[in-house]
Amino acid sequence: MTKSEQNRTAQLGSAAARRKATFDAVVGALKARPQGASNHWLVAQTGRSKSTVNRTLHTLIADGVAERFADPYDGRTDRYRLTEGK
């Protein structure tokens, strides 16, 4: 393996580690707020960017780990929570 290939492999591993850390941070924040959390709250709690949290939430929803629902107090806002048994 060339030096360039080794560097690329290390970068990919690093990116995967960052994704895992973001996944863990968002899931941990959702566990802390079982009644549901807004995207804004998740961004503040995890320290990740809005787009990173959004991408992570969409992945969690697609995998059936989380669900999106309308805020009961403000129908313009969505909230997110872990699905049952997660």
C-alpha cells in the first residue's frame, strides 16, 4: 500500500469514527429527553452543526431507531424521539 493509500485509509477511518461519535451523541441526547427533542435543542446539546444533526436524524428515522412527530405546542415545529425498545 502506498503512502497516499495509507493516508486515505486513515482519513476514511477517521470519518467513520466521527460519524459514530455523532450518532452516539444524538442518540444519547434523545435518550435524555424521551418526550422528544427539537432539532435546535439537539444541535445545542451535541455541539454538532444543524446539517450534521439533520443528516443523523434522517438516518436514525430510516433505520427505525427514531421517529419525527409534530410538536404538540407548536405545530410548525418537529420533534424527534427514539422509537419504543431502542
